[in-house]
Amino acid sequence: MKDTALEVVSAHAEEKAAPAGRKPSKWEKVKKDMRRNWPLYLMILPVVVFFIVFSYFPMAGLLVSFKDYSTVQGIFGSPWATDLAGNTDILFHFKTFFSDPYFGRLLRNTVIFSLMDIVFVFPAPIVVALLMHSIQNKPYRRVTSTMMYMPYFISMVVVCGIVRDFTSVSGIFSVVAQKVGIVGDEVAILGDTRFFRWIVIVSNIWQATGYGSIIYIAALCSIDTTLYEAADIDGAGRMAKLFRITIPSIMPTIMIFLLLKIAAILNYNFEKIHLLYSIPTYEVGDILSTYIYRIGIEQGRISYTTAISFFNSVVGFVLLLISNWFSKKFGGNNLF
């Protein structure tokens, strides 16, 4: 109480010390807030430093996409990109990617995977959170939630190993598919282009649904219970309370995560695709991130793959702006 009173008196003295008739500038307000809340600014300082060092400084590497990068000469010493005739063309790597015969396939597969993820994987944690929130038996709810969280903490390599075993030639799912006649004898469904995408999506649902529901359960717990009490008095049923109270209350949280999903539509799950796909499934499984790995890391075409990553980032940023505008205009929920 004493410290609070001193802060109020100090703030009042600062306001009186300011010249009459002049509003304090934004910088003066910031300095005043920093003096008043310096412990909070001190706490956030490591986070700010982390993002500056690991997120903003590396942006200088985008310059590589406009150059013919050489590890000996470095980012700033490497010459600008040249075309096949030897003429300087800083957009050469972008043009090469857009004219690449695999460009259409890579873009199509990436977008299809992302849309399937948004349609099937994204709603799963929301549904699970709603179901878990409605369970009244607390011991049962704790056991169930723990079992659902566990797959997320299994290593991606182990998860993909399990998926490979179950979908190999002698795996249980492949054997069932063989018996039913969906695939031929001695055929693994993981290598079948008809099933590869669905295997990835179903494994994502199994692995990420439980852990992804945590944030929605937290949002559900923050809903004012008096709203449900008032609805009970009005005679509202369970479905009416679900669609009139529960879902609208967590809609801001849903929209934030949906916007982030849309922004990352060209940056799909590299690890799982890379660990599961093979040459027979390139036609439906090869995405931009796996292509970047093969060409950039295995073949050493750093400038070319940096240009592809730059393209991904620009598209994601534009999609984020557009989806945020639509969300703000029609739903009232937005990131910024």
C-alpha cells in the first residue's frame, strides 16, 4: 500500500511538473510507464533479446536469395545472382523456381495437406476440449486427459516408426486392406498414393489432439458460470448453451489459432512427411519443405532454396493480413 501511494504521488507530481496546456508525448508516456513498471520490463527483456537474436538478425540471410551464395565469400561477399548467360539478375532464383516442372506439384501438395489439416486436425482439439469440459467425474477426466496428452510427448521419429510398422506390408492396417481387397497382396498402404495423405492426417489427429486441447480447456474454464445459471433459469438446453454461450466464449481463441494456421499454410509438417514419404509417394507427398531439404541440404543449392523459403514467408504474411482483415470485418476477432 505504501509503495502504491508513493507511485500515485510521484505520478501526480510528474503531471504537475509538465508544462500547462501540453499533453505528454508518447515517448514521455513510455518512459513514465517504464519507471513505474520496471520489474515487468526486466522480466520481458530476455524474451525480447531472444527474438532479436534468433528471429530478426537471421533475416539478413534473406539476402542470399538474391545472390549466388558462396560459403567462402559469405552472405555479403557473394556476388549477385546471374542468369545462364552470365548477366546479373537478382530475381533469377525466383524465376527458376516458378518455372521448375515440380513447382505445381509442390504447391498443390502443400496446400492440400494444409487444407486437410485445417478441416480435420484443427477442429479435433476443440471437440475434445468440449467433451472433456462436460465430464463431471474428475478422476475419470484426469486419467482420460493424461492418456490423450501422452502421444504428443513421444518423439516424432518413434511415432513415424510406429506408423511405418502398422502400415508396412505385414502391418495390421496393410493386412486388413489386403484381406478386404483394397490393395493387392504384399502391398504396403504407406506406399500407396491413395492412402498416404490420410495416414499423415490421421496420425496428426492421434498425436496432437490431446495436447492441443489444453488451451481450449483453459479458455472454457474462464467462462463465467453465471451465464450458464442464467441459461438454466431461462430453460435453455445443453445444445442451446453450447452454441449460445460456450462456443461464442472461446471463439476469440479459436480464431487466433485459425489465423496462425492459415499464415503457415505453405509451411506444413516437414518432419513427419520427411520420415514417412518415399519415392513412390512423391507425387502426393512431396511438399515445399521436403523439396527445400533435398535441394538445399543434399545438393547444396542454398540461394535457390532460400528464395523458395522467402516466397513461402511472403505468401504466409499476405494470407495472414487477408485472413485477419476478414476476421476483423465479419467476426470481430483478430490478431492485430
